[in-house]
Amino acid sequence: MGIFDLFKEKETPTPERILELAVFSLGSETDLYRISQHLSLAFGAPAWERFAGRRSLVFNLDEGSLAAQIPYRLSARLFEDGGGFVRLDLDLSGHAFDVEEGILWRRRELSSALARFLEAALSTRDPEGLKHASGADEALARLGIVPERIAGELDFGFTPGSTLIKIGVLPKGGEKIASGPDTVLLDGVYYVESNDEETLREIERWVYREGASAWHRLSLRRWLERMDDVRSSLNRSHIKDFARFLRRVNRFVTRERRFTASHLPVPYLTVDSEFSLLTDDFDPTSRRLTELFSVRQEEAVDVALSELRRLSRKQEKLFVAWVVLVAVAGVFLGVLQLFFPQASWLWMIGAGALIIFPLGAYYLWAFLRRRSDPKRAARLAELKRRQEILSESVSRLEGDQGVPEEFREELLTRTRRELARIERLRSEEEGA
């Protein structure tokens, strides 16, 4: 090696800062207040922030120094739609080494943070086992999570891979996608020339959009894979799960189509992006799934109509039997009246009993049968449970000074509206 080789610039200059993002999904929806109360036990009080117009929670998962020299911070941002991302922030300023050839600086730390956050949010050391555990829905609901289900199986986890953002250095190759500050995209890594928070926030927003789109596409494929199970089942909860999934993805697509950025060239990035692939897949795939469910619903309706006709014929027979009974009893009482005219009041009571008692017994039997319907009892129990959870959230939120005022008022309005809806549904069910 010549003496001048000592002063050559490194092949890969050290960035000032590196961010790594990994997107996750907990369910179809999260109650930010309830899950904040739950996760604060593990990670401390969260920060309430708006991120691209969304309400979000930011938890500080861990911070320290890697190899006793590189400061790092691990955090998680959680949204109301059930998704979020974990972020690893490395401060490399003041260091001069080839980061590509240097210490193993990220994989183990980020992976353990992802796993730890998921386990804490779901309150289990075995997330995979939770997918098949009985009572999982109720346990998650009390934590503030509305679980996503695909043909009856819980659906949550992390999107494969992660996204890197390197700040303070630009590669020789790559494609420049923005200026002021210069931003280059190379092999899926974003390089930003200067530490501009607004630009970094837009990239984070874009990464979340892409990660959530990939997750929704994966869920669509899983629905297609599980359609045989759905077709062979008359379980109406699968149809409700599918309807909830379609509403969630439809809301996501509608919102993300309005995505704008002042630094990133969104129309350029959208080409062949996960979001564009999702929109291409969503309409035909959801239509196909809807058609399959419609066929299954038609079969279920046919079964219900057949059962209704059977019950109708049974009621007709009961009515004919009651008419014959009344007629025979009338003839019999009439004959007895001829022989015992002095006991006419007794025969009138007997005739009334023969008319009223069978009808009263039938309606009493129908009433008791409806009240003892296990499906109806389960619906009432579910509504009661949700009402109790929402009432508890309202009472705790009203007096919680740790939530910023604007967020507290928004959450109270939303929770009270949902509580009123649940109370109305419960009163209708109890009066049915």
C-alpha cells in the first residue's frame, strides 16, 4: 500500500445518522387510550403525537450505546388503525469507520425490540399460540385491540424486512428522487444529504404506507387460501370478519390515495409500489371473495327458508289441532249443558280454559325458548362486556391529565358515541 492510499476516501463514508423502520400490525383497530394504559406499565408513559393527521402514540422502548460508542434509541409509533412501526435511530456523528464493514449494529437490537413490543402489546410470550387460544378476542379487547381475523384465525405480526434511511452521505450510484435536501434511492435504501426532519418524516410516512400495503396484500392472499374452509362452513362470523377486513382496507386505500408530500415525488414512487399493487389486487380479489361469500350466503338463506317453512307447517298443524280440540270440546260441553243446565257457569269456565290455555302455553313456551337461546345470550354478554369496557374508559379518560386536552376531547367524543351505539343495540336485543 502506497503512502497516498492512507488518505484515500473510504469506499463507503460513515453517515451522520441511520434510521431503520419496521412496520407491524396488531389488529383491525386499537383504542389508543386503553392500550396506552396497558403498555405504559412496560415502557412508561407514551407521547401523544399527530403523524400525517393521524392520532398516534410514541413509546420509548430502549436507549443506550452500541459497542459502548454509538448512541441509539428504539421507539414505536402506534396508530388507531391497528398498525404502526418500530424505529431504530443510530447517531454515528463523530465516528469514522466504514459502516458496511464495521460492527453488527442493528439486526439483533431491532429484532428483539419488535418481538418485545409485540409480546407486551398482546400480553403474551407466545403470540403464535394466541392465534388459536380460546377467549383471545376478549383478552385483546380488554387491552384495547380489536383483532383482525382471517377465516377465524387471528392475524397480526410484522411485515418482512425493514427500511433503512442514511443521513449525511450520498452514494455514487443510485437515483436522485428529490432535492433540497438531496435524496437518493439505491437498492431500497434512502440516502438524505442533510438531517432535515420534515424530509425524514415524509420518508417514514411513505415507508409506513408501503409496509401497511404489503400487510394488506398478504392478508388478501391468506383470505384466498382459506376460502375452502369458509365455503365448507356456515359460520357467519367468517362473513363478518371478511366484511370488517374489506372496510378496513377500503378506508386505508381511500385515505392513502390522498397522500401528498412536499419533498418526495409521490407519482414517481407510486409506480410498482406496494400500494399500487394493493389497489390493483384489491378490487378484483375482493370482488371474487365477495362473490364466493354471496354464494355461501345464498346457501345459508336457502337453509334458513327451509327451516322457516318447516316451522310454518308445524304451526299450521298445531293451529288445526287446536281448532279441532275447541270444536270437540264445544260439542262435548254442549251435550253436558243439556243434561246439567244448572252448572252452566262451570262449563263456561271450562270452555274458556280450553280456548285460552293452549294458546297461553304455546306463547309461554316460545317466550322461554327465545330467552334461553344460547346465541342470543352470547350476543347480550358480548354487548354487556363492550359496554363495561367503554364505560370504564370514559370514566378514566375524563380524569386523566396525562392525555393532552385536544386528544382527550376527541377520544371522549368518539368513545361516548360508540358507547351510545352499544347501549342502543343492547336495549334492542333485550326487548326482542
